[in-house]
Amino acid sequence: MENPLRSHYQEDLIEAGCDEAGRGCYAGPVFAAAVILPAGFFHPLLNDSKQVGPEDRNELRIYIEANAIAWGVARVDHDEIDRINILKASFKAMHLALDKLSTRPRLLLIDGNRFAKYKRVPHRCIIKGDSIFASIAAASILAKTWRDEYMQDLHQEFPHYRWDSNKGYGTKEHRDAIGKFGLCKYHRKSFNINPEGEEEQLSLLD
């Protein structure tokens, strides 16, 4: 089976793909992952995590962690998101994930159109990169599965928000629960959350 994802951006430098999960959530941390894949890495299910079902994502997580040259996952919690804003928190989570890599990359492939420079390592921002490059797709899978697992744990403490299913996103069930119970300690207070509709992401403002 031919993999629709590109295996690399270039062939001379060690590349790490980076992506985050949970940037648009009402509650919980933002997670990020960085992944360096070996030449010839392939899994038929690998794609942008949003295009992969939960069971397949969990299968991919095991495969990626076992077969990547190096990988790292990190998070920035809701309190720090409120202090520094969600955009900076997303970049910080990526930096922390990169710090965990056992092999130093020489080029970073970043999902999205903005990034805060990491040390002296050059980077390329790639819009929808998780559907183009295998290393970014792998990072999206790790960030998503690690965050989902974390939100399952938080659900045990506050089950009425149903974070086991919505993972902290602004679904109707989550908004209805906020309307009934208010915000809890894990909600992002810098997001002007409106139970009746979409939130205004005040924390995106610099």
C-alpha cells in the first residue's frame, strides 16, 4: 500500500515533526509531541489524528513509540494557558516535547502557520502539515492520544462535564454542563466561555 504522506521534507538533515492537541478546548492542558521517524517508516493507518478513529489512534501510538528514532510528549496546564495565552502555551508545549528527544533534530516541521523559534534549530511551518508529512502526523497521534488519556483521568474527578467523551471541547453536552454547574478548576478562565454558544478565545490575544 502506498503511503499518501510524504516521508520527509528534505534528505540531508534529521527532521522532527511537531504538533499539538487541545488548543481549542474549554478545559484541561494543551499537549504537544515531537517525533523523529526512521527512513522507510510506514503504517497504513497513519494520518492526521482528526482523520483516525480512537482505536486506530491507540494502535498507532504503540507503533510510533516502538518504532520512532525518538519521540517526546509534553503538556502545559490550564493555569499557565491563562497566564501566557493559548498560542504561547502551545509553542511552549512543543519546546518541552522537543527537549525530551533523545536525538537532536536539525530541522523542525511544525503543523500550522506560526511558531516560536526553538534554540538555533531551523523550522518550517506547514499548514495542515499533519496530512502531508508522516512525522507531523505521528506527532499529532501522540499528542492526541496522550491528551485524551489525561482527560479521561480528569473525568473521574468531574464526571458531569463528560470529558471522557468530549475531551474538554465545547460540545453541547459540555456547554450544558457548564450552564448547570459553572466552571471548575480545570477550565481555562481566560477563555470567555459562553454556555449558549462559541467561546471567545481571549487568551489568543497577545
